[in-house]
Amino acid sequence: MRRFILIIPLLCSITVFCQYNFYFGNLHSHSAYSDGNQDSVATGHYNPGNDFRYASASYHMDYLGIAEHNHYSSNNNPGMHVGHYSMGLYQADTANHNGSFVAMYGMEWGTISQGGHVVVYGVPALIGWESGSGGWGPTNNYDVFCAKGDFTSFWPIVKSYPTAFCTLAHPQTNDYGSLFDGAAYNANTDSVVVGSAIRSGSAFSTTTDYTDPPAASYESKFLKGLAAGYHIGPTIDHDNHYTTFGRTNQGRTVALAASLNRDSIMAAFKALRFYASDDWNAQVSFTINGKMMGTVNTTGLNSSINVTLNDLDGATDPVNKIEIFYGNPGSGVNATLLTSNTGSSTLNYAHITTINTSYYYYAKITQVDGDIIWTSPIWINRVAVVVPLELTRFTGQQEDNTVRLNWSTANEINTSHFEVERSFDGNNFSMIGRVNSHGNGSADYQLTDPAPMKGMNFYRLKQVDKDGQYKYSAVVPVLFNYSIVKELKINPNPVINQLNLALTVSESASLICKIYTAEGRQAKVLNAVASAGRNIIASDVSNLASGIYIVVLISNNERIAETRFIKQ
């Protein structure tokens, strides 16, 4: 989705995977404490505190990381001074407001000419190599010394800080000591590097209307890193050097965290619970055998893969295709396409594997408008253990206001029945239905859950034999996104004096209708009660200035739909 008018400071996260939420942001940007805010004379923005406040008002920005260049560079191109690093950490603490906006401060370590740039968070000391006296003054320009380009020493320094993590910024060939280009696997590196930029930039863009096209792709480096055996996920970075935080384009790195606070966001990145998205409100569920993206799993099961995309733009931003790629970690061979589908926001696939094999999998989703989403991988080690339940298929998908479950068996022997169990937290299950066995041999079964909970629902099968013994299947998660809004249109559009909002809802609801300007200022608030079926909400907007406006519908404190109109 690429539109040029949305600057609405709304929180854009919903519950997923029981305790996790979607939080959208950017890990890579700069203030004037290094070489950012190059328009500071015009904007008045200079320090990290200014920039965090700016970013918090950008659309779909739950967090911002500012990572200053760790070295001074030159008098003509000043970078980080050691004294500014502690000041930046303090300003991030001041700007951080858990529950509404997370501010993170770190460093971009290294140089382009000797080895590449690494974005680092969770290290309270500036790591550097510049000894006094330079353009910065007579003192050493670092808290912790590490020689320029010495990544062999750098990784253990970062590892010494328990919560610290790194991502690779705009990786080039032979960067980081040829990390992905033939160097031997390094466990220290793998323990601290959690991500590699799949897009970065445009670093020197001055655009603030979200219209920059996606930056160039570094997908090839991401693939090489996985093939080399590293456990990394994809990021999208803006690398802002002007006062544009969150507003150059709509790409975001999406963290799956327990709550919107710094500790939770940091923990999400440490655990690889994140994905890269060109679309700023795309919510993705990617699991294998009920385990989520970023996890490393040892199992006796085949790989039951589930992908679901929920885009808050709904039918206006459909999926073109979903692809699943897989590869052998450490093989040096890039991942290849395993399966795909087209025209659907869900994909379910069973990958039949053999004992003592290891694979990683990731999903790549392409929308009709060209936006791409890459998930962090899931690593599966298949071992020889007793499989809880031999199924050739067990899938679930939303159908209108229900969830339909389907499963198939082969070589079924002495089975009495199946009990279908559901959980809302992935731990506590209760039975929602029973299906009798068709007998010995192969069979297909289905059951409909008439009352799923909005958000993530977890399902499993309990196979009960005729002698009373039983076995459980793997868990299948299904993301259920039920919205009461079936249609939202403004007619006519452009609007002259009266706004006519045509709204079709499945049930009666009390609504708050907020109208925002293109700059994110609230222009008007309407309260309405909608009856089940088609409704017309009319409002006099003759006093609004000409321009583009955003309409956001809210019910029970949750944003349920949005659209736009032109006021003539």
C-alpha cells in the first residue's frame, strides 16, 4: 500500500499468539549527534529528544531506534562524540513512554570503507577506536576500545551485555570480515546478530508524505546469511539523515512483543520475533507445528506450516501470492521455493520430511500493489521420536464468522473418535466437538468452530482408540479476524459540504468517527449508533478547508475501519 496522505498518530497493534502484539517501527536512524538532522536549521530538530517526539506523531510508528555513527569522522562530517552517547541514552529514557511509544538509543558501529556497519542496541557504553587528540578533542573518543574493522573482537564485546543485539545495516559483499561470503561460521556472531536489513533507506530522502518507493533490496545477503547457518531475521531500515522519521515510506520492521515497552521490544528482537514489511499495517502469523517465527524446534513431526495475513486495509490491499522457502542451515546453498499459492491471505501446507534432517523456513508475501513482506524463519530439526498423532493433514481457516477445521488420516487402526480441542492461550485446552472415526484405513474429517475468539485460536486433535488410550496432534493456530464492518464508502467523493458515510455492519454498534487532516490533526469527531445492515452517517463539513482527510471508525476503543475523502 502506498498512499501519500496518512499521518495519523494511532497505535496499530492487536493481540496475536496469545500474549504477543504487533508493533511497527524502525531500528536505524540518526540525529545531529552524528550526521542526522541535516535540515536542522530549517526544522529546528537537532537532538534525539526532538526526533523521538517527531517519530511518535508519525503514522504506524510504535517505536524508533536512533543509532549514531560511533566515530567522529572529520570536522567537515562530524559524527558521534563520546559525551553525546550518554546524552542520547538519557534523552531516549526521557522520550520513552511505555504503552504509547518506545524510544531506543544505540550506535551504528564500523565504517563503510573498512568492513561494514552494524546497528547495536543494549550497550550502554560507546565502543570505538579513536584516541585523542583528534577533531573531537584531547580525550579518547570511546568508552570501550575495539580496533577499527576488528569484528572478531567486536562480537564478544557486544555479547558481554546480556540484553544487547545487533542488526546488519545495508550489508555489502565481504562486509563484517566476509561474514556471509565464505568465512567460517562464528558462534559469537550468531549469538548477537539477530537481523539483516532487507531494505535500507533512502538514507538522504527529505520526503515526509510516505511516498518514497521501497529502498533497494538486500535480500541476497539475507539468503546468504541463512545458508551460512546464522539465525537471523529480516529488517526494513529507513536510515534517516534528515528530519523524516517514519515518514519517508511505509516500510516497517514489525516486532511481536508482549506489550509496548522497551524491555518487551528488546526481547522480541533478541528472540527473532519480527518481520520486514513494505506495508505499514500488515499483520502476519507464521507458524510451524504451532511454533512461531524465530524459534528453533526439535520435533518428531513433519512440518505443518501455517501463514495468515491480516491487512487492516482489507479488500483494498489484497494478496497476490504467498511463498514458503526452505533450506538446510549451514549448507551454503540458498533457500528454494517449497510451495506457494495465489489470491489468498492464508496458506496451509504439510512438508513431509525424513528423520534426522534440519530445515529453516520463511514466508514471503507479495501484495497486489507490489508490497512485499518477509518473515523471520523457523528452524526445524526432525528427530526419531514417537509422533503423537499421524495425520496427513490438519488445517484450520476462517470462514465468515466461524473457523473450519479439516484433517485427514492414513492407515487408521482401531480408532474410536477424535475430540477437537481449542485454546485461547496455547496452553489450556477444552473440547469443542467430537467426530467419530470412519474406521480403519484412510479418511477425511471436518468440524466447524461456531464461536472462535477474535485473535489467535489454537486447535489440537485428541485421537482416542477403542481401548481408551489416546494421542494428541500438533497444535494448529488460526488467526480469526472478525470485523463488524462489511462495507465503508463515501459518496460522493470529493465532498463539497456534506459528508455521507455509507456503512454496512453485521451487528448494531456505538461508533466514534474521527476525521483527521493529512497532517494528522483531528478536525472533527462524530458519535453515531449503527444498526445491523446499511447505515448512512451524514455530517456537515462545510467549515473544513479544502484538502485530503482521513476517516477512522472506532468501536469499543478499537479501530475497526478507515477510509479517506477529498474536501473541495
